[in-house]
Amino acid sequence: MRKKVTLKQLAKELNLSISTVSKSLKNDSEISQKTINRVHELANFYNYKPNALAVSLKSNKTNTIGVLLPEILNHFYAKVLFGIEQEASQNGYKIVTCITNESYKKEVEYVEMLNYSSVDGFILALSKETQMLNKLDHLKDLKRDNVPLIMFDRVSTEVDCDKVIVDDKDASKTAVQHLIKTGCRKIAIISTIFDLSVGRLRLEGAHEEVARNEGVSLIELPIKDIELEEKDIESFLKNNEIDAVLGLDETAAAVAINMANKLGYKIPKDISVIGFTDGILSKHSYPKLTTVSQHAEDLGSRAARILLDRLSNTEETSYKTSTEIVKTSLILRDSTN
């Protein structure tokens, strides 16, 4: 393997100053075309690449964004990441992605590691454990150090930073409105995310909408581990008189459809089902799942744009933070009337 050549080595071999070589590589008008050609020719021969660390130290920027996700198998977060990467790439930035796997400890470690590595800013959704413990000092430290931070989806009002969120309460109300409009009166709520901020908001929205409609009732089934408790959902559907299920997350809704099919219920004639996220499970369940789309890719793009705007305003040491709300859409499919 050919050894990496440095700017100093190029200058020595060409018998030029380091400054002249550097300007030649940038096609600076101060340098003659003959010299520029000589420098480029030798640089191409050695496959010379600028030292990224040296460039970042000189400019005080790395053009790198740190992204922390609670999980990656979730279709929603995968689409958010796609939106972030697209927006960052179009503006000359790269992303470094870390998966916390819902762990507070990992979230703290990754924030410290990326901050030490001098990423220019962060885009982050809180891990489940961080929200449950409500321990946020590692994020407040970023604010203290003037490191731009954008929180999305799972956020905390205790951290003063820009946020991009989905209107989860309104989304849940819209879903319940559709169920009621199509004749459903006994609605079950099944969820694996009751202990997360988004789950609480969706539940709150469902309760508020049901309270506005006389003769409509709500029953809740919280699930801690969907893989271990499918039988609980089956038993719940079998032993409760319901005509609709609102799954506050995609997995809960998909499992509800599977268990209802297993029990011989006809969907949506006997039980209507609505879920969240509009991922792979929604599109490939049987019947296909009516779902709330959170426009994850757009959410990711918005979060990246806000961060990039902050990074471009280098003279701003203090600023008023904002919260952008992404409106959802109810996508009607075969699991509802």
C-alpha cells in the first residue's frame, strides 16, 4: 500500500513552499497555471487527500453532525435518519450515527464521545431509559458549551434547545375520530410505549376525543415486551367486548391484527384497527393497516435544516430556541371501514 503523503512532502518534492502548494490545490488565482498543474499532477500521482483533522482545527469546524437514535430497526427512525443524511449531504456535511438501544448509559457515553470528537452539532431522540430516569445533565452540558442540539420525536421540555416533534395528541384524536365516524363505540388502546412522552400524548389525545363522544368507551392494555406477551393480546381481544383497536405503535397494531385473525374475527367487520408509523408492518399486514403517517423523512430533513442554520450563524452565541411541529396524515387502508 502506498504511504499517505503530506502537504509538507509535496512541497519538498516540488521545491515549493507549503503555502504555494496549498493555494495551488485550491486553484488560487495568485498562483500561475503552470505551478497549479505541477502540484495537481503530483497530488494525483500520490492520491493526496487533505488531513481532515488539520482542516477542522484551522476552520474550527469538522462539517460533521452527530446523530443519536434510540433504535434502528424501527422504520420511523430509519426514515428520519434518511432525511437527516440527505439534507446534511446536500450541504456538505457528513453524519456520525450512534444507536443507544434505549440505554441512558450509552446515550451519555455517545454524547461525550462525539462531543470530544468535535462534531459541530447534535440531532437526538431520547432513549426510553433517559426519559424514564429524567436524567438530562449530559444534554444540558451541551447547551452550556454552546454546542447546537436539535431534539426530535422524544423530547424534554427541561432541555432548552430547538425541537422538531409530531403532533401526537392531535394525531391520536384524528384516529379515534375516524373509528367513531365509522361506527366504533368500544375502542381498545394497545401500546408498548405508554411510558414514553409520545405514548403518553397519544393516550391523552385518545381519552380527550372519547370524552367528547357520548356512548364511546376506552379500555387500555399496556405491553412491556411484545414478543413475550402476544398471548396477553390474544386473551385481551378474546375476553373483552371491543369493536376497534388503536395501536399507539406499529408493532402493537400489527400484533393485534394477527391475534384477531387467529381468533377468527373479521377485520374490519368485527374489529377495526389503526396503528402509527406507516412502516413495513403496516403495508404488509393482512389486511393492510390503516395508519398514522408521521412523515419521518420530512421530520429528519427539518431537524437537519434547523441545525445547519444554527451552524451557519457562527456569530450567534445565544438565541431563542423554537419547536417545529410536523402534522400527521391518516392513511386509510383495509383494516378500517
